[in-house]
Amino acid sequence: MNEELALLYRFFSAIEANLFAGLLRSEGMQAFIRDENINTIYPFSNLATGGIKIYVRHADEEKARELLGRFLQSHSLYEEEDLSYALPCPNCGSANTLVVPVEKKSYYDEFRCFDCDHLWDNRTDKNINPGVWE
């Protein structure tokens, strides 16, 4: 069977990806995980590959998105303040973005959009991290 699949979500933790895939499977849906091995062996490859991807069949997509919303609210490995950095891309408006680790300690963050591959930082937008600028 060569059915097209729908990209449901990109996790940056193999633990979260497998927990959520298990939840989908327990609800009778098939879940397909891609790019798990490379992202587990080389964690910084998340920036290049766009994370560990969960795919589902198109027929299951709506129900899977409902489960995803509940899962992210109750099982996220990230603290509440980490989620505040999920900024929309200024180039395309996508929320599929990530803070890029900066080697040197700086007072600004760098971001990458996985949809249009745009890179930007928050040095010009003082509202993103107001504590630094006050």
C-alpha cells in the first residue's frame, strides 16, 4: 500500500516523539516516525533535519491533531517559559521555528524557520525578550 501520509508534528525529543506515537497507536492509528535515528545520535542535527517527524494517514489526521493538542498541553518536556520562544517567522509567518543554539553567550537569540529556511535574531525586536533591554 503506497498511501500518502500527513506530517503531523516535529518533535525535538525522541522521548516525546515515541510517547506520542504510542498514544496514537493505543487509539488505533498508525504512526510513522522519521529522522529519529540521526537526531538521537547527533542531537544538533535537529536544526538541519527539522526534528523527529510524526506522520499519520490522512484519514486519521483530524483525530490525531486533537490528541496532539492534549498531549502537548499535558506531557511537554519543556517549561512554560521555553514555549514563549515559539515565534512566528517574520519572513513567511510560519510557527515552525526553533531557537538556534549560539556558541557564545549573547544577549539575543537566533531563530530558524523550517518552512522557508529564514534565519533571524531578536536584536531588532525588543519586545521579544524585554528583560534584556530594560
